[in-house]
Amino acid sequence: MKKTFKANNITCSGCANLITNSLEDDFGKININLEADPKEVSLEIKNTEQEDAFKLAMSNIGFDIIEN
């Protein structure tokens, strides 16, 4: 299922490139909306384990997911 997360600390296309280059091999295609505030990261999530892994991976590279 496609899921969109709001994230802190994404400020520019360089941040978006870091996310996609670091995580697309593990999580597939990632879309980042730099127009939204806070920024939005969208991708296909298969289950809660993958969602938790994605949130941790984002945190590990400096971008915390905002809990809704």
C-alpha cells in the first residue's frame, strides 16, 4: 500500500537525493514532495515491519518521521 510520511529536516533537493540514494535499494521507489511543509515522503509499504524499518532508516540518516 502506498503510504506518505511527513518528515523533519528535509530542506532541499540535496536532502531528497540523499534519501533516495540511501534507501531506494532497500525500499523501492521513493517520492519526496519538497513543496509540502513539512516535507512528505511517499513509498510502497508492505507491512508494519517494513514501515518500522523505513522510519529507523530515515532516522539513521538524519530525517525523523513525524508521527501523526
